[in-house]
Amino acid sequence: MKKAKVDASAFLLGTIVVLLGAGIFITVVALRADPIEGVFTGDRVIHTLFVIEGDAKPLGTYVLMYYPVTKRAAIFDIPGELGLILQKINRVDRIDIVYDAEKPAAFEQEIERLLGVDISFFVVLNTQNLCKAVDLIEGVELFIPVPVEIYQESGPILFPSGITRLDGDKATSYVTYELPDEDRELITFRRQRFFLGFLKRLGEKNDILKTPLVAQAYQSMLKTDMNPRIRTRLFDAYAGIDMDRISIQSVGGNIREVSGQTLLFPYYDGSLIKEIVRQTLGGLTRQLEGTFTERVFTVEVLNGTAINGLAGRTAELLQGFGYDVIAIGNAERTYDATLIVDRSGNESMVKILGDIIHCKNIQVEAQQNTNLEMEMTMQNIEYRSDFTLIIGSDFNGRYVSDG
């Protein structure tokens, strides 16, 4: 009798072990079959590669990093002219040379090596489908700092200044037009601002995009490694992004001529961008406590020197410190001394900005429109940033010199 009880207990224990093992096996298989389950199961940052494609090449390449717990996100812009030793072709060349519109895996792997992260998903939109997608979400709202008025044989390109909503055709024109003598950094900055506006609008229209007929049309516009169910769940998560605290940074570097090409090589052989990514991920996952404001302050950067590209590089610097740079451009004249124009009404915040670049030359200007929500509902109204930084000849690219 005693032996029978022992045998029964052993059988029950064995059954439990088998069931547990089967459960673990089924879970592992399920996670492998459905990668998004693995992404959401743990306390992880979700990395998604977005490519806006024109003529089968990237016009804009963005890695969106999102931490669902804090609802914070960051974006890294990967320039197509970035120079690297590319493993696929075993030579130094621009990163977009390995881009294949049908099989973007090699391009994705080079970006993973560059940033030091594993990309979970990719989404590709060519300009034709981008036009359709923008119309599907009823336009993308953007702040355009100065009016655009260009007349070409193919037709005029016209954008009013201020806050305006672009339909599909206008949006496509906005991300594709380039002027013959236009600074490359201005083109990059314009496309970054569009991507942020597009991402925000996707979140606002997420419920509509999930309705069966719309979802079917929407899915057909995307080239992605996600099936409709996975894409819906991922974009449900992205709808929760705190867009007021999102930052976008370009991978910076030194320009060199290699084999007749102008390439941008990452600073310090790529170690700096990996460090910035690690710091950014730490910021996304950090649970903030206390009463310190989490508002992101907006900055306009104007180049008051003869150094080309200085406004764009300074914008990257400020974005790294968490500022939202809403416009870059050239000042109306040259400046000997760097100047910060403060409209924030927050003395401590402008001091922090000044300390970052060692600038004590601060001019306070009253912000005329204080109701931002009202401004956002009106067309073509002038919105001024919290701060305008006018770079003078005393700025060395990082700090204002003492003398």
C-alpha cells in the first residue's frame, strides 16, 4: 500500500514536470513564431527601422526606439552617405549602397552594427505609397519656418510659412524637393520634421487605421516583415508615444573624399554614436521622480557665421541634450557674439541652455502667443520657439570662447 502511494506521488510529480516542460516548450515555440510576443514579454525597448524610399533608395532612414513602460521614444536618423566598412561587400562605401528595396535585411544589419542594437521590425514606404498613406490619415501637420516658393518646369512648389497641414501630394513634394545650392543639412532637417509629424498623425488616427477596410488598404501600402495582426499591435503601442518628449538625432561625423565620393564617417570610428545610443536608452527607461519639469523646450538655431553647416551641427548637439530643434537656417547678418533670445519666461531654463554652450549673452523677448493649443488650430500663424540661438564667430562648435 505504501509502495503504491509512493508510485502515485512519483507519477504525479513526473506528470507535473512533463507539463511544465511542455508549457515552456510551447511558449518558446510561440515566441519564435510570433516575434512581437517576445518583444512585449520582457521589459524591453522596441526598435523599428522606418525607410522613406524614393527611386528604390532611402530618402530618409530612421530607427525608432520606444520603451512602452515610460511611453518615451527617441529617433536616430541614419544618413545615406554614411561611410562604413560594409560587411556585405567587404569595402568602405556609403551605407545605402547595400540597400535592396526587396530585401532590406543587409541594410538593417549594417544599421544594427552601427548603433549597437537589435532591430525588431522594419517598415518601408515608397513615395507613391507615402502619398496614399498621408491622404488616408487626412494629412500631416507641420510647422514650416519660412515660406517656400519654387517654380520649376514640372510645376510650382509652394508651402506657406506657419503651421499647415499637407495632403499626400504636398507631403511627397515636401520630402523630395531639393534646391541646387541647398545645404544638405537643411534637406535632412526638413525630412526629419516631416517624419515626426507623420508618426504623430499615425498615432492620432490609430483607431481608424484598425477598422477592417482601412487596415487592409493601409497594410498594402507598407513593405514590412510584420503581418497585419503584429503591425496592429505594434502601432497600438506606438500610439502611446509621448510626442512632446520625443527627440530625433542624426548620426554625425567627419566628411572625407573616398574614391571620388563624399562620405560622412562616424566620429571616433563609430564608438561615439554607440555611446549616445546607450545614454539615450538609459534616458528612455529611467523612471523620473520629483517635480522637475519634463517639458521639452523648443529651439531655433540660426547661423550668424560664414561656416557652412554650423547650424545643423549645433542642432545635433542640442538635440543630444533633449531640446526640440524646430528650425535651422542662416541669420540675417553676421554676429561676432553668440546670442540666445529667450521667450520661455523661465529664467532657470535659459540659464541651463546657456551653460551647455557657455553662453552668457541672453536677450529676453516676450512670447506674443502664449496659448499654444489655440495656435495649433489656426492656419499659417507664426509660432516662435522658446529659444532662438544665433551662432556668432565666438562659437567653436561646442562652446562660446571667452575671448
